[in-house]
Amino acid sequence: MKDCPLVWIVMGVAGSGKTRIGRLLAEQLECDFLEGDRRHPLPNILKMQSQQPLNDTDRHQWLLEMEEDIRRAVTRNREIVVSCSALKASYRTQLRSPGRVQLVWLNVPKSELERRLKTRANHYMKAETIDSQIEAFEPIGTEENAIALDGLLPPVEIVDELLKQAIQLFPSLKKPWWQR
């Protein structure tokens, strides 16, 4: 990996705050943001809306498209922030394959995830899906070099803590991405 990651994958189960944190991070880094949920094909959205968990077959094409988005950013030397559940180690490996990827894990207790999902409007993922998401989640291995954050902190504090940890790993983050 270069001195500085150019692709950030903000990951976690439904309700962990991926989109909110991802948008705030992209704003701080002055880069583009890609919402992974919006990349799902309609059959996947309808399946999730009916409270049916997605399987590997459902996610296959979606993962290929997400990987291609990441590869395109790396090839163009662009920094982006991507929100994506990335529940399985194999998914994370695939998404990291283009290189220059930094995983960011938002750790949130189940009770808080349920509370958030119950109060969330206009989204197809509901509280009933949380068990399948937690069951599908494979722990992050040390070789994945993910930055784990307390998802209970206020969003601004999460991003501040993330950048603090990231700058220790990649000092050039003090510069805008286009100067790195």
C-alpha cells in the first residue's frame, strides 16, 4: 500500500452508521462518497425489503460492481469513501483486491442497532434483519488491518477518532488527497 490509503471502506451491519460516517469522512477528506446500498440491484432490494437475508449468490454481481468502482478509483488515483456492510472475510478480500484500501469497522451493540433500525424511516433494512446480519458477520482478522471504532460515539467524534488513528498510520493524510 502507498503511504496513504485512497479507498476507505466504512463497514458494519445494518444500522451501524456507515452512510452517515462515510459521508462525514468524505466531507473531511474532500473526496467522493459511494453508498453501497444504492448499488444493489432491484431484486436484492426487494428481497431485503421483505426481510429476507441476501446470500452469496445475491451479492455476487453487487460485489463485482463495488470492486470495479474501487478499482476505477485506484486506477484514476482518486480517493473515495465507500459504505458497505462487507460482512464476510471473502467479501472484504475481494473489495481490497485492487489495493490501497483501508477498512473501517463501526462496532455497535445489537440493542443499539435494533433501536436505530426501528426509528429509521424510508429504508428497506428493518430491525427484523439484524439477526441475519450479525449471524453472517465474520470477525475481522488482524491481517485485514481494519480500524475499529466505537459506533456509539457521536458521528463527528467517530470521524475525528478515525482520522487521528489513520494519521498515525499514514502521516501524509495531513495533506489533501490530491497532494499525496
